[in-house]
Amino acid sequence: MTTVIHTINELIKVIKDWKKAGHSVGLVPTMGALHTGHASLIQKSAETCDKTVVSVFVNPTQFGINEDFSKYPRTLEKDVELANTYNADIVFAPSAEEMYGNNYNKDFMTLVCPPYDLVNKLCGKTRTGHFDGVATVVTKLFNIAQPNYAFFGQKDAQQLYIIEKMVKDLNFDIKIIPCPIVREESGLAISSRNQYLSEEEKLQAVSLSKALFTIKKYFDKGIKDSKALFDTGISMLDSHAELEYLDFIDYDNFEKTDIIKGKTLVAICAKVGTTRLIDNIVLE
Amino acid sequence: MTTVIHTINELIKVIKDWKKAGHSVGLVPTMGALHTGHASLIQKSAETCDKTVVSVFVNPTQFGINEDFSKYPRTLEKDVELANTYNADIVFAPSAEEMYGNNYNKDFMTLVCPPYDLVNKLCGKTRTGHFDGVATVVTKLFNIAQPNYAFFGQKDAQQLYIIEKMVKDLNFDIKIIPCPIVREESGLAISSRNQYLSEEEKLQAVSLSKALFTIKKYFDKGIKDSKALFDTGISMLDSHAELEYLDFIDYDNFEKTDIIKGKTLVAICAKVGTTRLIDNIVLE
């Protein structure tokens, strides 16, 4: 049965007992509004580790001023049910005050800052400070939960890359396990933000994954020029989807690439209605 | 007998064995050139913890381009002797490559960045990026050595404040133990950089501590106005010492203070010859 813990000290106590007993710990950091994508992370952790902690925390420091922090879905009761179904031992659901004290203005706190080169593209380009907030809260969660393994979805590909870089750069003794994107039957990548979409918008949103699948199809046929692949992808995008980016990123150095050589991330972001959606696919 | 370890993996292995055996671990992070100031930290750690690790690492990321990184004293053999005398179990002396890989350009690494308000004063004002380098390497050492306690000298008062803030902000499960400044009989605060000083400069350097002691004397007599105390201090400073700052900092918020109320840090920095020296005293 999943236990819900709201305070840092309580969680630290449990983790210490687990460590003393020789248990391995898996952490699944989430912002809640859990869906089948998260379920796959929790399941993987429960298979891999003796104990699994799912953190549910809508982290204020990773939202910009005009973003959806206050309206981001908060569904703790349902989240605990889902975590329980997939055999999580603990849901850690602290308040913002518990995590940051009474001031979570980033100007007054120690931040973990990923390198500019990784941040200043894809989502980081428009979401200023977003990845500082992500890296900082993940560091805090790592230090609190002391996991042996941490599970992140490939859907947030830039986040995953940045966390892997952070773990290496700061010598965290934690193994990062990337987990594949989970999709609806239509192809739409599952996301907490999908619940903002009307039925009509949902149909438009499917075109993001269609664009990616089409790119992959043409790549597999032998087309390696990213400009040509870009055009093919764009042609699949619903006219109501407002493109933010569709970029081809070399996995080795996380730089944009013109001609696809090695493992390449194709990442797309578009607004459907007022909802900002991301998706990606890997070519190799 | 102190063991010298040069690689991260080797140290991690030893620490894991210690933890398994239930030992508490103390870390004394240094840049080497160990002196009686460091000795007091090592001694304190050996008294407090089952096992003591002294790191000896001249950290490139905390030096500015025109600073003394290349000429900073490196005296590992002597350092190990001193560490041994004061009962350190391990001296951890990695290369820059071991710590940062083959590129230690800060633009390409994840950094730990203390808040601007703490950094943009005293030493941080002239040493741009210095405290990012300090916070980053200390985070790395914390993650590698997993100490229960870490020992820092009060001499680097701003560094100590920043590390304490970092531990709190990022939820490191580590107790920071501040240790008092160790002084020569003349009053001169002991520092690795003192060895740059000629005999004549050493006499001039003593005036930094004289300035601080005089300020404390007048404060104890009832003078609370920092401008008046500043003037009294400055009058004691040798004319060959080139003042960088003499600041009165409220310990509660690390802001400059005009009228001294609570615990207050009086911090001085001056160049004697080409050597930049710092010292401080606490009024309360």
C-alpha cells in the first residue's frame, strides 16, 4: 500500500531505514496529474528497485511568469491511486513552502544551472530559467530521497539530456533510466497537459506525432537532409497547430544538425489552442 | 596511516565500505598547501567523525583568468604528512581531468550558482564566477565523499556563508562545522598565500588583523556606527597595504550594515605587494 508523505524530514527518516536494511531506492520525479506515461516509469522503478518513491510536486521555480503554474492540474488523490496500482511505496507530496521555505524567488536561492548551450534551444529558448528550476528541484529531490536509480520519460528529451549531464557533471551516484514515450492509439504522446485540450483540439494535436512519424518514414527511406525532412514533417501539421520549433539535434553534442549522421533527436513543439505540446522521435 | 587516493571511483569504493560498516565520515575540502589552519579543521574532523577525508584539489573553476591558479602552491607530499599527523584517513588528491574530464570550461558544465545577493559583495565583487566554481566543486566533493560532516574555516567567511546557504537550499544531508581562524603570534591570519609574502610584506600584512582587532576594541567600548569603526580600522592599516574592501555585514541577511545591531561580520581584503589577503572578525 502506497504511503503519502508530505514533509522532507519524514521522507529522509524512511529512506535512512531502507538504506540501513540494504534496500535499493528508485525515484520517479513528477509534477502529478499522473497518466499512463508516468505509470510506465513507476512500473519500471518497481521492477528495478526494492523501493519506489514517486514525488508529486508542481515545482514553481520551473514555471515562467506567464506560464500555467496556478492552473497546472493537481489531482493528488487520483495520483496516489495510480501510484498504488503500479506498486510505488511512497508518494512524496510536499508543499512549495516545505521545499523552498517561505520565499521561492529564484533570485534568493542557490540554483543548479545547466550549461547555456544545452538550455538555449528547443524549450529552453522560450522558457527562460525553466531548466535552472528543473535542475535545482531534481537536485533537491536527489539529496532528499537519495535514490540509486531515477526514472525520466524520453518525452521531455531536453530535460532528460540535461539531467544526465548534471548527474555526470556533479558526480551524483545515481543511475538515470530513460523510459520510452507512451502514446494514445492515435499516436498523440500522453501528457498531463492533454487534459487542457477540447475534443477538436485533440484531433489537431495528433498531427504533431504524425509529423514525427512521417519524418521517420522518409528518413528510413534514405533521406538524411534535415531541411527536406523538416518540410515533409511540416506538411503533416494541422493548420491550427502553431509551430514553436521542429528541430533536428545531434545526440552526441546536442547541437542542431543539417545532415543526419548518428543518433538524432527530432523534437517538435506547437501550441494547439492555448496548450503548448511537445513530442519527439529518435532517428538512428 | 593516511592513504592517498587519486581517483573518484577508488574513493567512492572506500566510502561505501565505511558506510556499510556504520562509520561517520568527515570531509575537509582544501586546495592543499596545508598549514596550521587546515590542521585545526582536520583535527576537529578526526575528533568528530569515525573517518576523515581531506581533499587536496586546486580547483581551476574558482580562479579567474588573471588569478594565481598556475602559481598556487602545490605541496602534496608535505600535505599528506600534515594530514597524517592530524589523523586523516584519506587524502583525496584528484587531477583536474579526473574532476572535470578534459574540458573544464565553465560554459560547458552544470554549475551550482549561489544567489547573486550573496556573491556580489566582498570577494565576489572582484572575483567574478569564483563562488560558482566553489559551490560547484564542493557539490561534486559532497556527492563523491558523501560526508556526514564537512569542515570549513571561518577565515573564508563569505565562502562559509555561501556553503551553509547551499546546503540548506539544495537539501544536502550534511552538517557544516565552521572552525575559527588560526593566527600567527603577530595576529596575521594563517593562509596558504602567506608564503608569497617577503619578510617585509609580512610585517605590513599584520596590519590587516590589527585593523580588525582595533575595530573590535572600539565596538566593545560601545561604538556601533560602522563609519566610525571603519575609520578607526583604516587608520591601523599599513600604507603599503592596498585596501580592496573593509565591510560590515549583518550575519542575518549578509547585507551591509550602517549601525551594528546583531551578529556582524567585519571583513577586510587588501593587497600586500602582489598578494591578495583576506581576514575577518565577528562582532556580537
